[in-house]
Amino acid sequence: MHMVALMLLAGSTLADAARVQHDVDRGADFAAAQTFAFRPDVPRDEDLSPLTDKRLRDTIRAQLAARGLRESTDPDLWLSIDATRDRSLRVDHTGIGFGYGFGYRRRFGGFGSLGTLDTRVTTVQNATIHIDVWDAATEEPVWRGTLTDRVRDNPKRMARKIDKAVRKVFRRFPVEAT
């Protein structure tokens, strides 16, 4: 019984983790970068609430500051955030049954099984957030981090998930934390 509870807990924890991806221009010189800024020509994404946008930017600022980069009006790196939402259907089947039987062809009788199958269909809202980093001098993209996760209604839980997911995606950022 305890093993089943542990397996369910582990499964729900793993399923609850944000998917994180990154892509990098291997030829970009990140060692020369000392400053960053969010692109002023890219407006706040309408798919993000103002508070979620603020949380994202604050967490990104903290990650870059931990790597020795500082925010500036004349940056080496430009950053932009893009978000999309989509909905998908989630289908869960739960079945419980009991069965017993015996017999061989027509000579012996037997009885079948009893059981139930419960199917639940729910709509799941997902969000994908792209964090793009551009070389300010060349205007070329040099890095992209992508976060994908379910959207939650609980603001405290979303704030923790954003913080955790942004930290996770920045583990792959080419500038090491100091």
C-alpha cells in the first residue's frame, strides 16, 4: 500500500514539472556580455497577465544578476518574452474490475467478471513562454529558453512554478552563475 502511494506521489510530481528547452548560437560571444535590457520595442505579451509578466521579468533579472550581468539602458544583450496559450483535452480512464472463471469449451460452466470503467474528459490550459536573447550590437538572436506548463488558477502556486521553471531554463544559459 505504501509503495502504491509513493508511486502515485512520484508520478504526480514528475507530471507537474514544467518542460524546459533551450537553443543557443554556438558562435556567439557571451563572455563579452556585461549588460542586458528588455527590448522596449516588444510590448508586454497580452497572453500574460501584468503580474505574471512582472514575476517573469523579476526572476529573469535575478538569474542574470547571479551571472554578473546588470540591467542597463545601453545593453550588450536584448531580451524579449513571448507567451502563447492553448487548450487541449485530457482523457483519464479509471477501471476497477473483478473476474473469476473456469471451464473448457461447453463442458464446464463459469461466470464472467464485474467491473466499472470511469472516463473523465477535462480541458487543460497550457502556456508556452519563450525567453529570447539577442546580441544588441548585431541584432542577431543568440539564445532561446522555452518553458511549457499547465496554467494554474492559484497565483501563489504559479509564482513558485514560474520561479522554478525560469531557474531551470537558465541553468543552460551560456554565462555561468558567479
